[in-house]
Amino acid sequence: MRCGVPAVSGGAPGGGGGGTGRRGCPPPSVPPRPAPSAEESGAVFPGERGSGGAASVSRGRGRWARPAAGTRSGCAAEGEPGGTGESPPLLRLFPGRLSAFPLFLLALLLGFASLLWLQLSCSGEGPEPAGQHRGAPRQPCPPPAPPQPPQEEPSWAPHRLALLVPFRERFEELLAFVPYMHRFLSKKRIRHRIFILNQVDHFRFNRASLINVGFLESGNDTDYIAMHDVDLLPLNEHLDYSFPEAGPFHVASPELHPLYHYKTYVGGILLLTKQHYELCNGMSNRFWGWGREDDEFYRRIKGAGLQVRRPSGITTGYETFQHLHDPAWRKRDQKRIAAQKQEQFKVDREGGLNNVRYRIESRTDLSVAGAPCTVLNVLLDCDTNETPWCTFG
């Protein structure tokens, strides 16, 4: 029987006769009080003897009285099936009343915990997968695969470029340079080989001599070279790296290079056929430390009767290249020792390819992020009588 519906009650043992009335329900907001004691209610439970000598149950007082036998109460307890305050089965798992905001927070925490577990399982810090032995190495989360450059095809040009990169202890730049240039040249369908000319001796850095070594070690399967700085990346896809049949082609021309803008500049990136490089007798070996070797090579180009060509139609200006070098982190060796400054302004009419002295300590084919390259560990030799500035001593 529901709240407010008349209930028919039979006579209770030890109580008055039956009657008809309405049984009220307690408001849901009023918490139930503890049941009164037997002394308060006057109830005599089975097994106890009342004053009349018979087992009896008293109605007691108010709503705490036990219903008489055969009587169906019209008020179900809150939360019981059939009662007015019955809760859905899911909410019975949680104490009290739940609003939308705590449920949202609970879902957010569960999502965060799932992402954290996924990250830990990939990095090897989370729980070990079933069936894996304790201490066994875990597979890291695979990084996104970079786009693969196209493979060389017979339809590409017949010429092959030897990319000569003078190098010493600039591995951060090298790790960015090799895969970038491999993709850049492959996209332009330029056959190429990348040579990292790593100077491993105790002398000062000699960019020109390393390029001479790279030319001599590049093999017969390449027919033109690029003298290429490791810290300079071409950003404009319209830059031309094709075979420079008409003469030396200066890719990093003064109007495009981010730092050097004088007219006779031929550093950074310069393409030449092998015949033209031999005609110039390569580069001078007298330049130890940083700078001046490309200025001297410009005079050699002019002396060989060659004309330097430069890009046309490039509208990106000084943003054509990305310069990776950080001068605050990597100081350039600009020290001038003894007569070095005066001597390096002169044209070297004797040295070059014909007298470079070196030894290849090792030759290794590597792959950097999927890009192939060949590392030559080069030991240069120096005649301290000829060029005493090759050492700091």
C-alpha cells in the first residue's frame, strides 16, 4: 500500500480493535531515528510475559510501532524496491547522492589513468605484459616514420653528385643534415652520394684540404661535386643541384645566403664538375683555422678562365636557407698565428690537389635516419715549416 492510501488493520494481540485510517510517510529529507527501547514503546516481545501473563506485542507509539499482524504497510523504506525513493542499480554502488560533476571528474581521472598506463607500458616503466620474463627488454613506442624519398630510377639524370661535407665534432648538425639532404636531393631526382669528411688529427681544422681529400676519395661513379657546409640547409625546392656543365654554380649566392653578402663570395654551397675542379688544382692546403679558403678559391676559378653562375628566379631572399650554426655554442677558430694573416691573403699558385697530404684512418658506410652516407676519418699532415699556424703551439 502506498503513502496516503487507507490501510485496513486487524486487531493486534494485546491491543485495541481493528480500524481504518491513513498511514503517513516520513519526508525523504528527515533521517530515520533509532528505534526506541522497549521501555519507551511499551512493547513486549515474544518470550517476555506481560502483566496479563500472555505474550503480547504493543503497537507502541507513533511510526515506530510494529505493524499489526496481517497488515500491509503503505510506506516502503527509502531505497527498497517498490518504495518511492528507489535508486537505479548503478547508483547503488556509490554512497550518498551523486551529481553530474563528480561523475565527470571520475571519467576524467579514468581517462588520464589509461593514458598514463599506455605511456608507461611503451617506455618500459609500466607493468610487464603477460608472458614476458622479468627484466626482458621492452619494445619502445615506435616514432612516426618520416616520409621515404624515392629510390633511384633509370629515368633520372645520368650524372651523380658527390656531396663533400667537411666535418669535425658537430654531430647535432650532422644528424639533421644527412637525412634532410638525402630527401631533398632524392625529391629532385639527383643521383648522389654523401661523404662526411671527418678530421680526426690534432691539427687545426682545414676545410679546403678536407674537400681535396673528398674529391680524391669520391670514386669514379661520381662526376661532379658539391662543396657543402654541414650547417646550411636549402629550404627552397627550386634551387638547382643538377650537373653544372657550363661552369661552377654557386647555390648559396650572396643575395641568398643568410650571413655573407659580398660579391666574390663562393662559400657555403658550390657545385663544380670534376674536370673544372681539377683545372683549378683544387683548393689551397695552407688555410688552417676558419675562413679565407673560399676567397682564395674564387681567384683560382678566375685564373682557370671559368665563370661563376648563380641562381635566378629565387624570390625567398635570405630565407632561402636555414643556418644551423649557433655561434654562442660553437665558437669559430678565428685565431691568427704568426704570419698567418698576411700569408692567407696571398694566392697559392703551387699547392692544391697535387700536394695534399693525408691518410684515411677508416671508411664507414652509415645510415642516419634511413639516409645513407659514407664517413671518412681523415688524418691530415702539416709541414710546420711551411704553415706553422696549423697548430696552436
